[in-house]
Amino acid sequence: MSYQTEQSPERVEHLFVDQRDLETRLAATSPDLAAILERSLAGRAPTVDEATELFALQGDSLAALVGVADELRRRAVGDTVTYVINRNVNWTNVCFVGCKFCSFAHLKNSPQAYDRDVSDVLHRIGEGVALGATEVCMQGGLNPAMPDDGYLQLLRAVREAYPDLHIHAFSPMEIQYGAHRMKMAYRPYLELLLETGLNTMPGTAAEIFDPEIRKILTHDKLDTASWIEIVTTAHEVGLPTTSTMLYGHLETPRHMAEHIEVLRSIQRNTGGLSEFVPLRFIWQNTQLYAEGLVSPVPQGRLDIAVYATSRLMLDGLVDNLQSSWVKLGRELATLSLDAGCNDVGGTLMEESISREAGADSGEYTSAEELRSMIMSRGREPRQRNTLYDLLDESDDGHLAGQPTNHPAGGWSGSLPTP
């Protein structure tokens, strides 16, 4: 259910019609909290202990946190809010892992199982390109019937058909599986993918890094150390990645703070994270909910606290904080733009993973709708590419010469030359 149809949302609209200035908001909080927030404004990001407190805020304290997050967003990237015209292709839902938070995957003999052939994938990408897509994002289940070099075959076919399209594909879990199938270490496998045409990787399959929570969610499909190794190695060979966190299930505020601390450490070491995307857990059709392991967490307060705290924790490290209209619904995603977010993600055109879990916000939002969402908060919408270079929208989505130096006009990471 989206925010609009959630039975018991914790409404947060009042936070965004609050006319008090930031100084007044800070004065309405406790001295200890005000000190944490003032240190953030002075460039000292919250510690894990401090962030644990921030994730749980409500009332006047949450209003102060939102105000600080909005100010840090303005300093980092200005008043531009970006979006990307992209085409998701979830090319197979056949998967043997059995993660309890996932409703997308099916065993190969299931009536709902599918495995799209290359011609189908190329046709779907072509639909996106016809609508101006600059990026294709490809992820899928772990299909035992895939050839050992299946990811390479798919990548090669897409690159040959669309030589100029940005290919953003293969989660760390898929990298682990593909490397295992080809009996290769991560580094040479990632180098081979890069040479074959992969441009960037999604930093999904992160869920929550805490090992006990992770074991319940995923059966240890990909442990935290392996996720870190794969993502770090990707950065080292010249493949930027995004980063994510799944929240709203079994985690505590401490788990979230520790999760982002891991991402901070990676970014300090590699500079390879282009964005952070907090992803709300969609509970309706999951095994976790069916087994009574989770209770629905109302939308609203938690989401805003997660986005705002993320902005504070990642200040100076990861400039781009993306709100997910698929997970939150368009109304709450729009409000989150005043809580530290500067990006609304992509048009997608297909997003089966959230839909199968019970999300009801659809699989496609047009560029016009995304622009309308952004302008409703008084912000400037701009189309970007995958690495946050702003595009000349009057030229069919092509870059206008060199990337701009606008603070919201590019990813600020620093990868080695492969």
C-alpha cells in the first residue's frame, strides 16, 4: 500500500508546513539533541550512537532534524532535484535462494516463473530507448539454468545492440553467483564485465548488514563481508556503484546507524558510491509477514527520520540521496524532498520486485510526473544520467558538452583509472 492508502500512516505533512526557522526549531529540542544537530551543521557528522538517537525522533525533535537535513542538502547540491529516464528489466524471477523478505522470486517449476530470452530483453530495452531512456538497469534472480557465462552473454548482447546506452546491472549477489559459476575471483570477473560493456552496478542486496538480522532475511545468501568485498573491488577496477539499505522490518535504529557507518567507511576508502537509496520494506506478500516475524510499520515518521538522518550521516561523503516513489508512493516521496533528498530516481517502466511484494505505486512514472512532483515542492527539476551529470533536456537527453560544475550536476566520487 502507498502512503495514500496506508490504513494507519503516521502523517508527517505538518513537518513541511512548519514556518519556524531552523534556530527556533533547534531551541525547541533538548540541549543534547540540539548539540548533535548543531555539530552536523558545523560539518561534524553524527556518530553511530548519535545517529541511533536520530532515527527514533518524533515531534519537535523530528522537525529540527528535518530542518537540518534540508539545510545540509541545500549546501551540498542546491535546490535542483534530479531524475533519470531509465528502463528496468528484471530479466528472470527464477531463484533458488528463498529470501524471506522477497516475493519476486519463484522456483523454476512455478507457474509464475519466467526467464526472458535475449530478444525479449532487447525488445524491452528498445521500448525504453524510444521513450528517451539513457540507462537500462538489469537485475534478476539466481537462475540455476543460466549458462556459466550467462551474465556476460546478456551484457554482450545489450552492448552490441545499444552501444551508447548506459548499462547499470547485476547486484553484488549476482556478481557472487556469476563469479562462482565461472570459477573466477571477484576482481578478474568484474574486470571482464567492465571490458564487455558494464558501466555501473546497483548496490542492492545490502538489506541490513547486521549478521543476525541478515540471517533471518536472507539465509546468508551474501554475507556482509562478501558484499563489502565485491563493492569495494568494483570501485577499485573502475565500476561505480549505488548503495542501499532495507528498513522497516526487523531492524532497530542501531542496526541502521551501523549499516550506514559501513557505507561511510567504504566511501572514505574508495569514493565509488554515487548515491544512497533507503528502501522501505514492502511487507504484504512476504514470507516474513506470513510467518508472523514482522508487523507492518506505519509509513510517515520512520521514513522521514531515515531520510533526514541519512543526509546527516553521509554529509560530505555521498551527496546524492534518492527517494523511492515505488516504495513510498508519490505523495510521501514528494514530501521527502524537504527531508534531505535531492533525487526521485527513475521512470523505471518495469519494477517487478516491489510490485510482487505488494507495492501499489505502479511500475512507471513519466518524466512529466516526476517533474511535477519536484516542482510541487518549489524545487528545480533536472534530468540526469546515471552518474548525476545534468543533461540538456532540449537535446533529447544527450549531454550538452562537458558535465556541468553545478553542485547537483555530477557524482563527486573518485575512482582509479582501470
